[in-house]
Amino acid sequence: MKLVIISGRSGSGKSTALQALEDIGFYCIDNLPATLLPSLVEQMVGDSQHPEKVAISIDARNLLSNLTQLPGILASLKEDHQHALFEVLYLDASEATLLKRYSSTRRKHPLSDDNRGLLESINLEQQLLEPIAKIADLRIDTTRLNLYDLRDSIKSRIAERSEQSLAVQFQSFGFKHGVPLDADIVYDVRVLPNPYWIPELRQYSGLDEPVIEFLSESSEVSEMQQHITQYLECWLPRFAANNRSYITVAIGCTGGHHRSVFLATRLASHFEKLMDNVHVRHRELK
């Protein structure tokens, strides 16, 4: 039995995530009261005809008392049903992005009223959902994801992960656009030689042969790659042994087009040979 709980602030993509899982065979329930979760699990366990894969969304429309009880409820369920797989997915986006999404769709925020505006509602929602955010197995920052990117990420990272495997995503990014909200480990590679300052290389990215050749010839780049690899080879198995299901390793350079892209790609290629579920994403390459 596999149960995925989806939560996050309104406008972060919960409906899209739920639909993506429904498309690949999950039985989906929108906005289940958190206190009904034990009853749902007992029904799943006791009924052989019940779907083995279920996804539910729990959001700020729940009573506050329900939300604060969820971590304890989930801990009890994991203890009572140790052969089941319970995962919590938390989606979020930057405040500016959430404001823009609401403005473009003209939707009413579920917490807004005559005395509370949109921005206040967004901030209040973050406070209400903090108990769930703290126990999330996987956090996805949807700030720079379109609908199709999010659906692909959900399907690849959740649906394709075997129950005992650690899913690792290597993500390149540019510091000038901000550190990814969902990063677990961040490496700053701005100290490395920058192809941007070579006019004939500026137009390319870390996926293109001229930049690959330039960076491959640098001893500093090789040394950085070696040190990151050694750290991850040592500690990723320990994260997995500590029941971590997902890790996002973010590699950042200034603009997110050259050095970070090159290294994220190289690292993903290396760890694909060692692990079952490895993905790479280049946030600034669109």
C-alpha cells in the first residue's frame, strides 16, 4: 500500500500534482479532513478491493486543530502499518509568484474575506501549514515550473521511485535568480573558471560541446567534481539508511547556464550508475 499526502499553499500546484498521480493509477481524494486519515488507511488495509495507491490533498481549508494533529496521526500510522509506504509531498512557490498567479486567474484565496486581503491570506496559510511542511519527505519549489514541468516531476520522482530507493535530483541554478526553495544540499561553484567571460563561449550552455570542452580541461573543475562526488558517495547511503526518500542537490553558479549545468549533468551521469532513481534539472535553461 502506498499513500501520498499532498499539501502546500494555494496556487502552488496541488491540483496539478493530484491530477498527475491520478493519470498514473492513483486513487485521489481532494481535501480530506486530516482526522479521517486513520479511517481511510484502515479501509485500505482491510479491503482487498481497495486501490493500493492513494493520493490525498490536505490544505488550509482543514480545521487548524486537524492540521496540528497530522504529524502525530501520521507517526502512529507508520508505526502500526510498517509495511505500507507513507509519503508527504509539500509544494510551495515564492510570495511574488503566488500573488501573480492569483492576479492572473482572478481566483479568490480560500482564506481571504472582507477583513483579510490576498497577501495576508498567503502569509496566514504558510503559518497554518507549517506542521505539514516540517514533516514533508519531498518539497518542490514550483516558482519556475510550468504545468507540464510539474506533472513530469511528480511522475518521475514519486511514481518511478521504488519503495526502498532514495530519489536524488541534481538541479543547476543561478544565484542571481535565488537559491531553490526545495534544495537539501547546495554547492556554490562560482569560484570556478567562468565561460561567460569568453565571448565565443557566452552563447552556449553547459550542455554544449564548446563549454564542455573548456570546463573539462580545467583542473579546478575536476577537483570540485571529485570532492562533491566523494561527499555524496559517502553520505547519500546514510541519508537512505535514515529513511530519507528524496534529496535535491543544488549546484549554483552566477547565471545558471554554464558551470552549474556542466557539473549537475556530470554528477547525475555518475550517480545514475550507482542508484536507481536519479534525475537532473536545469532551472535556468528554458
